[in-house]
Amino acid sequence: MLATRLGALLRSARTHRSLSRAELAERGGVSVRLVAELEQGKRPNVSLESALKLLRAAGVSVVARAPHGEVVEIRNPSAAALERGERSAQRRKTWTGRQVHLHASGGEPRPDRSKSKRLASVGRISRQAYSIAATGQRLAKGESKRQSGR
């Protein structure tokens, strides 16, 4: 079942980037046959190393979460640039050239706020974000101390 889902993801990423199976195999350092069999779900026992090589070559990020909450993201350094490029392309396609601010309660445009009010809002949100991040760090340190004390 995992191989089927992995194969579908790999095929989708490969076609989205306009790569042939041969190009993906070359970039990932594996055989074309492995790519084809994985995409077709005929290769249930592919090694983790080969799967990660192919996913990196296709620009797919992998997020691993440990039971205790630690998160590791495995991705090709160029994947971030690809993701930014995709988001930029999407924004260019959907940009109308006009910004409309909506009220939280309805669909009527609201009047523009002054620069000082916008800066005050940004400052308030930044303080809230800092507070949340600091609380998370304190909680994480507290959990690691409790675990090490066992």
C-alpha cells in the first residue's frame, strides 16, 4: 500500500516538473526500471535510500515525526527554491492588481487603515508570535528535563 501511494506521488511530482522517467532516474542515481516499477506499484520493497533519492530528485519534501514530537524535514536544498517559484507562479496567475480588505463579519470592503495603525497591528502580532514561540520552547525544555530525570 505504501509503495502504491509513494509511486503515485513520485509520478505526479515527475510529470509536474516535466521530467521523463529516464531523467528522474539519472538525477536520482537509480535505474529507469526502478522508477517505472515504483510508479506502477509493482515494486513494494524499495529501499528507503532509493526512495529518498528519487523523491529529492523530483523535488518532494519528506517530513518525519518522532513519537516525542521531534520533526525532521528531508528535502533537497533546491526544493525550497522550487516551492517559492511555484507559489510565485500561482500568485502571478491569480493576481488581479487590486487589493480588497474584507470585514471579518461580511463581504463589504473596509476603508484603508493608516500606516501607524498597520505598524501597530504588525507589532502586536509579532509580540504574540514571540510569546507563543517562547512558551513552546519552555514547554519543550521542561519535557526534556522531565524525560532526562527518569
